[in-house]
Amino acid sequence: MEIHSPKEFIAQMHEMIKFMQKIHNQEYKVVASPETRAEQLKDFTELRLLLKLPIWPKAVEEEQILTADEKYDKGLATILSLIKCDMENKSVLSLNCGDGISSFLSANNFYAKKAVGFDISEDDNWKTIKKDNVVLTTNWNVVKENGPYDIIYANDLLDHSQDFDKVLENIKELRTNACRIYIRCHPWASRHGAHLHSQINKAYIHLVFTEDELQNMGYKIPKFTHRLLDPITSYRNLFAKLGYSITSQQPCRTTVEPFFYTQERVMRRIKEKWQTMSGYSDGDKFPREFIEIEAVDFTLI
């Protein structure tokens, strides 16, 4: 619209403010849950149809979904973004090492003296990694024999491990005096917290649909995930309980699109996940401060 005077500009600004205030107020609206079986079926059907539309925001940009051929790029990106000190001539331990690429790169590209990778199951890729100072193992005794370590890191392990506190306890005896521990957490509440984006690239669907509903739609729930409603507080409490000090805490946040609080069925279902938490039981508060967290990087000593 063409504006011809300051008065018209002010009027347009007032209208925009009213519109934005309406959107802002929408997230505080309390939406009643369907009660009858017919209403529940209609609710699920409408959500399922909505999921197919392009207006449902993506979990990640398409270029972020890496193929198997890009695994070295992924490993390199993990090291560069997570580890904040020089690896040269250091002993490095990677927990939840997966395909072992990050351990290989630690030794080959970052000149670690020794790079040990531990995981609960062996990856087929381990057989293709040949380097004298790279050790990949499922045996914790082998990890201990190759210690102590100057650097220990874990990417996306805490939220998916049922005994991560035990692992954190066990590595205490494997640290050198100057050891730094780097932990990247990936909260369940994040826009791709259930790792479904490689099957369907839609944000927060694990907060909208139940696991049974997702499986009935043909999606596989790939990982066990701790359902932490206030993830950063939970992480900090765990580290403190185990005697670690946090020297750095860096959350990565992404703005939550208006779609998730203007689509009433979507908003109601997200809010329901937080109804057991103090301050959220009335259904009027949207858990924006938790679901906008994509990841949190911690440095521990």
C-alpha cells in the first residue's frame, strides 16, 4: 500500500501492531482437548492432513540432511564446532563415536597423539579406517587401557543414553589433570529432537503426535530419548551431582515459527507435553523457551 503522509504511516503502524499483538496473544489461548472418540479421530485426521501441507515448517534446511557420502564433512564439522582446544599431541577419547570418522579425523587432520572411539556397538565403517593411532572399540576395558585422556568429547549421547550418568562417572578416572570434556546435548524438546527429519522433514512432530500415531503413519522412532521438559536445568543438575564444573555453556536457539502457536490443534498438543510442569498446568503458557533450544554445548572439568 502506498503511503502519502506521516498520518497514513502512523495509522498503518497501529494496524500492524494490533495484528502482531493478536498473534502474540494467540499463544496464551487455552484450547479444549477433544473428549469423545469421534472428536479425537477428527483431531488426529486434521493434524495428519496439516502435516502434508507445505505451511508446516521444516525441521532443518534440506542441505543439513547429510548423505552417507558426506560423513567426513559431518565429522569435521562436529570437531570444529564442539572442541575448543588444540588436539595436536593429545590423547583424545570420543564417546558415542558412531562410524568412527571423528576419531579418524582427530588423528589424521588434527594430529592427535592417540584417538580412541567408544560405542556400544561396532559400525561397519570401522573396518575401513586404517591408522595406527586410532582405536575403535565396544570394550570399556580397552578405553581404560589407552587412557588417560587430555580431551574427552561426546556428541548427542546424553539425551539418548539410559546410563550416561554411569559413563560420566567412569571417565573421571581416565582424565589427565588438564583434561577438558566437551558435551553436545540434543534435547528431546528441540525441533528435531526425535531424529525423524531424515524420514519426514517437519519440525516438532514428536511434540504434536504420539509415538503410536507416528508409527501408524509409517514413521520409525529411531532413538530412545529422555523427555526433559527443562533441558538446560536437567543437564546442569546432572553435571553438578556427578561433581563436574561447567566452564562453558553455549545453547543454540532457533526462533519458533508462528505456525506452532497459531494452529490451535498443534499448539494444544505441544502445550499438553508440559502440563505436568509447574507454571504450565493451566494450558495458557507456551513452552517457547524450551522448544527453541536446538542444542547445548558444555565444557566440563
